[in-house]
Amino acid sequence: MRLSVNIDHVGTLRGTRHTKYPDPAHAAVIAEQAGANGITVHLRGDRRHINDRDFYLVRELVTSHLTLECSASQEMIDIALQVKPDMVTLVPENPSENTTERGFDLVEEAPEIEHAVEQLAETGIIVSLFVDPTEENMKAAAAINADYVELNTNYYALSKTFEEEIDALRTLERSAHQASKLKLGVAAGHALTYRNVRNIAAIEPVEELSIGHAIISRALFVGLDAAIREMMEIIRRTRRSIGV
């Protein structure tokens, strides 16, 4: 299982004082040296954490696998086509949200993003869709020729009771297996932490986890290198325990 480290919140910290530090690009280098399998950045329309300079520079520095999260707006697609990350994960974006609040409902929204998927695929960029874990979304993602789905783990992570957590986990498991049967790659992410990641890492079809906030938060106390290595060790132990 791969770990892609989302470095957005390095930019968030920088933005609290509107300084030039800390530099997300520096974090990307440390993350790769710590063994991360990839780097993720979310270039939002309002540039609230990652800006264009960050994205261009990170593209020059990252030697593993660079994922750009962005909306399906033509502005973002044009930037992606110019910079050419290895993967683009299209996400629904609401300017008033604190962080990404939901995954796509492809039954309703597929027509709005299908052209974006086509443009990216034509240039060889791997296309992933950030979706809520439903049967309809898995079918729709396959129908518009996405390469991957990234399952939104927010509902699982924010469960208030044990019963809610189990229900959310079972829903994620069903969607992961369905996506795999439809020949879609499977990633997962959002609100994953050192405490709740094990259950998601134990879902066999999931190939990649995208984690940012928890790792950057942990880095305040142990350093970024150690924070990444700790997360990777949890994931490795979990995969070994299920024989993968």
C-alpha cells in the first residue's frame, strides 16, 4: 500500500502570517526522503494554502508520484495540462468550506466533470475522482473512464458511535471491492489519523492512502521525517497482518 503525503497544511501554517515559510516544497523533499510513496497538493480556486508557485516547484522536485487535487474547472484543468502531475484527483469544491466536505455524487455531477476527465486522459495523466462510497458512484466512475476512485473516509472518521463507525467501514469495504471488480484503482482519504487508519489500511483493494493533516500535526512534536515513518509503519504492519 502506498502513502501519499498531503503537504497542504504546511501552506496553511505559512498563510497564518503571510510569510514565505514554511515552504511546502521543502516538506515534499523531506517526505520523499522519509520514504513516502508520493506527494499530494490541493490547488484550490482561492489558493488558500498551496499556490501556483508551490505546485510548479513541487513538480520540479518530486521524483516519486505527484498528485494534484483540484476542481474540474477549466482553469485548473489548464494548469494541470501545463504542469503535468502524475495524477489528478478531481474533487468537489465549495469556496465557503473549511476543507473538502464531501465526495462527488456522480449520478448528478458526472456530466459536469466528464470533459475534464477526457482532457486529462488524452495527455496521459492518471485521473482519480474523490467520491462518496456508494454503488452508484463506482459504476458512474467506471462509465466515464476514470482510472481511480478515492473513497471519502470522512464519514467513517467522524463517526460518533461504534455502530456508526462499523456501518461506515462496511460501506467503504463494499465500495472498494466493487470498484476493484470494475477495474478501477482504489485510494482512500480524508480525516485519517494515526488512530483510525488501521481499519482503512486493512481493506485489501485499497492501494493508496492520502493523508495530510494528521501527519503535519504530528510533525510539530516529532518532526516531519519521524511523523511520516510512524504512519508508514502503522500501514505496513496492518497490511502484513492481513497477508498483503
